Amino acid sequence: MPAFEALRLIRSDRFVAAQFDAGSAALVVLRKYIDLVLAGDPIDASTVEGLA
């Protein structure tokens, strides 16, 4: 499944985060950041700071 399509599944239920496992370095990403990526808008430091 393509990554973008997999991330869209986050919106289909009550998920609050997604965990990506690249070998032994697991990374948890909160849903608000995934929603930001899926919106397709440019992301810069001020956008991320505004999500706090």
C-alpha cells in the first residue's frame, strides 16, 4: 500500500498517532502532523509551531 494511502487510513477511525518502524528506530507521529501532511499545504517552522 502506498504511504500516502496508508496515512489516509488514520482519518478513518479514532487514531491519535501512527508508529513507523524503520528497523530498530521506531517513530511515533501524532495525528495532527499527519493531517498537516495530508492537507497538501506547504509546511514550515511557523506552521508546526502553530500546532502546539
